[in-house]
Amino acid sequence: MAKVFIPAQMRKLCGGQDVAVLDGTTVGELIEGLGRRFPGVSALLVEAGDLRPSIAVSVDGEIATGGLLERVGPNSEVHFIPAIGGG
């Protein structure tokens, strides 16, 4: 099962958890699993059928470019990286 690290901005919806272990072979399947476990989380990550433009995903230390279809392995570590505002 993949280990999904939950960003601080999303932890309130996740009962304060910082990591979730989920089944899935793609980033999209992991997000669906997060959404089932923590209602409302999927809406923070997905917009119009794709990852929100303000979210990057790292799979096993590499920035993913495949969006929701990015493959993950059974022992993958996945990080959702929200954009940081400023100026």
C-alpha cells in the first residue's frame, strides 16, 4: 500500500492525520481513497477532472507529471505539495 503524506493545510479535514496508507495504482486512485476516508479532501486536490493547478505531486521523491494517471507502486511515498502564495 502506498503511503500518502497529507499537507498541513488538509490535516483538519483528515482528523489531524499526517499520513494515510492506501491501496491504489495511480495518483487518482489514491485521491479517491482519501476522499472516501476523509470527505471533502478530494475537492481540495481535484478540479474539472484533473489535479488542481495549485497542487504538485511527488511520487518517490520525483515530481510527477502524469496528473491523476501517474502510476504509483505498492510501496510508493506520495506527497501533495500545495503552491505557496507570496509576492
